Amino acid sequence: RYDLATARRLGEILKKACVVAVDYIMKNAIPYLGGAIDLGTGLFRTISEAGTRLAAWNDRRHIRLQAGHPEELANAIEHQMSLGVLGGVADMLKGASKVAVGVFLPGLGSLVSAVMSGIEWLVRLVSRLGEYFGIQQFLQTARRHYGAEKARATRDAKGVYEPNTAAGGIINDTTAFTKFFKDGCKASPLIPMLTLNSGLGGSLMTMLQLFEADGSQSARATRNVTGGETREFDRGDMYFTRLKRWSVEYMRKSGFKFLPADAKDVVMAGYLAHATGMGKERQSHVEAGTAMGRVGAFLTA
């Protein structure tokens, strides 16, 4: 219907018209775009974190944790999971408030967003400072207990320390050690996460109650998400693997660097690299769970 020159001219006009239209839309959408992004991100985070938390709760219903540090570290990590869900809800509320300000107070949208961002930054700064000082205080107590136990220990011909298993030390007092470790869990969730992921907390034989009152091995079966049966040991493995994966991701986003007190302490550096997956060559023994994996856990738990 049109010759080639006319068609080209119409194409150029249409292209310019599209650019003008998109420019106009973006200029008017910017006040709402940031809030909409925060709202969507908060919704996704809430679903993701809730899926992990629900799956962990479902696993724990079918296992029995040992009293002491196993129970305390599990409680601390699960508590942080719950706070992650609340963090997603807070992001949703922040996004909704930005959208509302953009609608009802369009001239003040940028100012209100800047103020909200400043307040959020201050809250995070104060929270991190409090956590930092809490960790420092706990580590001072830990060094004091370590020094006391080292003084009570004996050394063999190779210079290796043998702990003193007689009464009088914190390593032989379950109540005192549990209280000490609980203080660390209160100081920062990083303490129980490092303890669990480094392997210093012990194996599943240490973490779970795998024997009945009469001394026989536990054979209790529990239902899993696929309808089959999983013994208590296997369900416990699923539970702690879930906690480890969540902890790896949390530690990576925490903003803290995990370094040994002595730069030459390659053993402790190895433990930290193993626990956090932050080493240049070494990776953590578990990979961080993906967001879609957590959504899947939420839907199948």
C-alpha cells in the first residue's frame, strides 16, 4: 500500500513516538517503581523465609535433640529464621508505604524515601554494633575458660594437651557449659552457626537422642514429605542440613569477616573456611540453599 520510502518514514516516526511514550511513562512511574520493587522483593523474601522455617519446624517435630548446646544452637538458628520472615514483612510494609506516599504525596515521595532509608541504615548500624560488642564480650569469656582448661590439662611427650576430665572444669559441668553457650547464642546467631557448620558441635550422634530409655538404638520412623518413612537419624540429618544451608547464606550476608585470632593458625582458618564457605579455594561442606529450593520446601512440607 505504501512505497518503501514512506514505510521507512513511518517506521522512524513510530520509533520516536515509542521513545517519547516510554520516557513519559518512566518519568511518571519512578515515584512508584522503587516502592513496587520493595513490595515484590519483600513478598518473595517472606515466602522464601517462611518456607525454610516451616520445613525446619516440620523436621524438628519428628526428632529429639540432646539437651545442652545442641538444643541451644538449634533454638537460636530457628529464632533467626523467624526474624527473617519478619524482615520480609517489614520490606513489604516499606514498599507499600513508598507507594502510598507516591500516590497521596507525590511531591514528597523522594524526600520520604530518603528519610526512611536513613532511618533503616541507622537501625542496622546500631544493631550491628550491639552484636559486635556482644561477640567481643563472649569471646573474652571463652578465652578465659580456655585458659583455665589449658592450665588444668596435661601434655604428653609430643606436646599435645590432654584435657583433665576430673570435676572442676567447665567442660565437665553440663549446666555451666550450657549457660556459657547460651550467652553466646544471645550475643549473636553467628556463634551457634559457626559451631554447627564447623563441626565443633559434634556429629549427629552427639546432637540427637538416638537411644531409648532402655539403652536400645532408636528405630522410630517418621513420615517424610514424599509419603515414605525415614528413621529418626535420617530426619535429624535433613534438619541439621537445612540449618547449615540457611546459616551459610546468613553468614555471607552478615557483613562480618571471619578470621582466626592468630593469622598463622591454619587449623582455625580451615575451620572457618569450612563453616562459612568464604575461602578462596575451599568451599563449605554444604552449599547455600537456593530461593526456589526454599519455596519448594514451603510447598511440600
